[in-house]
Amino acid sequence: MKKLYLFFIIVSCTGLCCTKDHAGNANMPVSEFLKAKIILTKDVSCSLPLLDFSEDASKIREVTKLNTTLYVLKSFPQNFNIQNKLLLVRISLLSSGEISPCNDLGINYPMLKSIETKNR
């Protein structure tokens, strides 16, 4: 019986100690461009462009692990910030140091970082 307890303790410790560190990959940019449409040039909460990624909904949900397709983007080039403009955008998740507070007016949309943007 003592051997069984010892076995479970060793297995538990091994399972807890050998977890992969995903933090290093969390901020890696998406390697492909995602289809997006600018819904608002300046949202109420963060004054950032609001983009709709519904044409690539499965891809954006895979990256963000969220069930939405609307995101505000930091580091978005101003020359592309035109309402209803169709774009191709490479994005990444924000690191903890890049997250900036917004006011609580209106809807707060999840925030991503724009890596590269081009016309469709």
C-alpha cells in the first residue's frame, strides 16, 4: 500500500512539474493574413479601430480562444483606418505590458495588436 501511495505522489509531482510554458508563444503573430472589415474608426471605450473578422471567424477564434469576431486593434496604421474598408491583417495577442486601460463608456471589445495590414 505504501508503494502505491509513493507511486501516486511521484506521478502527481511529475505531472505538475513538467508542464509546457505557453507564455512564450502567446504573443507570436499569426503567420497568415486574416480577412477583416473596419466597423468603426474609433470605438467609444478605447478610441481604437474596431474590426470585424467574421469572414475568418474560425481562424480568429482559434488564435484568441474567444467566441467573438469583433476586436479593437492597437498599432493599427492610420492610412487604413476608413470605415467599411476591407483589409488583410496579421495580428498577435497583447503581452501583459501592452494592455492599456480604456474608459468604461460603451462596449469593451477584446484588444489585439496589428502586426501588418494591407488592402484586399
